[in-house]
Amino acid sequence: HEENLIDRLKGMVDYMQKRAPAKVSISLDTKEDNVPVNISAALFDWVLENLLRNALDAMEGKGEIKITVDDQPHDVRIDVSDTGKGIPRHQIKRIFKPGFTTKKRGWGLGLSLSKRIIDRYHNGSLLVKSSEVGKGTTFRIILRR
């Protein structure tokens, strides 16, 4: 269904900020008030929460997460950037594979399910835009119009 992406993102930022450590800030950077997109709200929220929880884990209690929205004529790009530990280049190709994890707990399914939800159910894409060890990572969600 058509949803206002900005309202969904604001809601998720508020939800996650309440659950984040005090030394972590989560912000939304957008020039728009209303960006209509066709999404499954529950599935999209799950993907966003998964990306934000991974970012929180990568930052180990302090840092910044920024969500940036770039509304283009043919698509909407949502970047989720963190100041965490980053992903080594040799692991980037594998992070969307089921079972891949660097954590002590968990099944390693979050990113593979997130990718499938965006690719198959939203006809979009989820990718690693950039990552630098020791500086952080940016994931990009592209939703086509």
C-alpha cells in the first residue's frame, strides 16, 4: 500500500532511539515531508529495525546512525549509515548469505531476509554502499517507483 516513507522512518527513529544506549544518536536527514512509496509497512519496518540493530551492535555503545532519504524521479534511496567498526572488504560479498554472522549469538539470517524482503516484496534492492574498517558502514535501500 502507499505509505509516507518519511512518517515510517520518523517512527522507526523514535522507536530505536528509546532502545539505544545514551551515547548513540539516531537521526533522519531529509528535505521532504512526504515521500509516497508502495511498501508492506510491517516488512519494511522489520528491515529497517534489523539494519538499525546491526548498526547499534557495530558501534558498541557509542556513535551516530544517520538515515538519509534521496527522493529521485525513478526511485527513492534510503541510506543507513553508522560510525561502527565497519565490514572488511573480503566479507562484504558474503554478508547477505544465510548463516553469515560475526556475532556470538544469532542465526545470521537478518541481512539475508532483509535483502529478500526488499528485492522480492518491494521490487527494490538492498546493498552495501560503502564500508571502511574502523569508520563505519552505509547500507542503501533503493525503492523503485
